[in-house]
Amino acid sequence: MSRRTVTAAALALVATLLLTGCGEGEPTKGPVGPPSTRGGEAPAPGSPFWVDPESDAARQVRQYEAQGRTEDARILRRIAERPVADWPAGDDPVPEITRAVRGASAADRTAVFVAYNIPHRDCGAYSAGGAHDGRAYREWVDAFATAIGDASAVVVLEPDAVPHVVDGCTPSQYHGERYELLAGAVARLKRQPRTRVYLDAGNPAWIDDPGKLVEPLRRAGVAHADGFSLNVSNFQRDDVVRHFGATLSGLLGGAHFTVDTSRNGDGPLPGGRADAWCNPPGRSLGVPPTDRTGDRLVDAYLWIKRPGDSDGQCRGGPAAGTWWPDYALGLARRARS
């Protein structure tokens, strides 16, 4: 997925927000998130989300143990024993979703999914692809939602899709259809009785003015979702993301949001280096997934980007979405929790 480096405008925005604060009043209207997010000052331990015992990280732990690499196995459990999002396949999402919701339901947990199959995805970059056309996408979303059924689930909807419209990367002839498809996907997923949906809104280092996201998110159906998601697959620090999210929330009438904390423990790659979003070295795991965020607007900290999955063929990485054990081990070694 494409990510943008920090701009001077972004730094100015963050500085202003940190000095002035934002979102201190109660929201005028907003979707109801998990009750445990209300009140508190800091993230609390514990998570209601499902841990996949057959994740790449879990299998890697078993392989390390079989090889006698006991210390590496211990370190990698910092990923393997925590819930990460499932990204169902673009051709047929049903088998993977069915497996996940069965596991989560048996454990009385909530499954976390990413719907990532919008036509003209990622502007032809590392994660190019997506459904062939609008009809195929609608059918895919319907299968996705049907497979969830009445299970407890969180769906982060189409990372990058709205920001790529805002930054002009997605050609203008596709904008109208994209808004229609996203709004339809929100509506279809919300027909499932226990599914929460968060429409992706990028990160503050990419779209540095939250006001630019307001109308696009509205056209994409955010009013009918449970909120929006921020920092997916990126490395922006929690305080920066929360301030940006609070500002955007205020412009949207108090909408709640989630934050991807999978790899932001040490923040973004310093120095404004090229492709800072793509397999940057020296990063670490962030706050473990939880719905006890201590922030009334943040419904959950989630690990949406699966720690250890490559961002693309940059800095020696394999294809986007491919498990990269050495990178995973580095993230886990540098983790603080």
C-alpha cells in the first residue's frame, strides 16, 4: 500500500495541535464504541480480540522451537500471542473468514478483518490489484459480509481508498464509482448484527489537513459506519494520530476511530527519507491490541498491518503482504511491551 512521507505542513499541523489541544468537549453525535473505551488515562492490558493459533508468526515460533532457536521463539511470541487483523483473499474471502469467525466464536472473542479489494487498488503500486469492476466488488463484499454472519467482528474498510482519491493518485474518472462502492460496502457490512465498520482515512503524515478528508469520507458513507481508521500500515506515533483523529472527529460530528499500533513503537523513520513507509529499518511493535484505550474517541488500538508482513519489494523485502520473519523478529526485539 502506498504511504506518504511527512511534509512540512504535516509537522506544522502536529505542532499546532500539540500546543492547542483538540477534541476536549463531548462529541455532539457519534457511533457507540465498546463501553470499555470510555474514561481512563492510558491503555489498559487485555484484549477482546481473537488470536489466530495458525498465524504466520505462530507457525514461525514452532519452527524456531524445532530448530532449537528458543530465544528467537520467545521473542517472536510478542507477535504470535497477540491478535492481528486478517486480510481475506480478493478472489474468495469466504474460507478464511469462516475459519476466523469459527475460531473467534469458540474463544468468545472478536475477529478483526480488513476488506481490501477495491477496484484500481493502490494506484498500480506495490499492492496493486483489487476487484475487476464494481459488480465484482459488490459481490465480493456481499460474500465477505455473509461469511461473517452473526459473529462479533471488526472490519477496517479499504485502506488507502479514500486518501488516494484525496491526493489525486486515483484518476478522477474513478472517484464517483469509488464513493458509491465504499458507501455500499459500509451499508452491506452493517447489516450484520455484530459487525463494526471503520472506513480508512490514512494517516496525518499523508493527508496533512484533516479538513480535506471530511467530504470524501461523508460521500464514502462514514456516517453509517462506526467511525474511521487511522495509521493503517504506517508508523506515526499514537499522540500524533490521536490529535489528528480528534480534529477529524470534530469535523465529522464526533465520529470515533481506531488506530493501527502494530509497528509504531519507535515512530516513523526519521530524516524524511524516501519511501519511509516501506519496510523502514529499526522500527518496533507498538501498543498491544486493546479496546481499553483511555481515550473516549479511540474505540481500539489494533494491529491492522500484520507485523512481519512486507510492505513491498523495497529495502530487501519480498512482495507486499509476504511474511518476512527477519523483519518480524526485529520488530519484536525492539518492542517495549
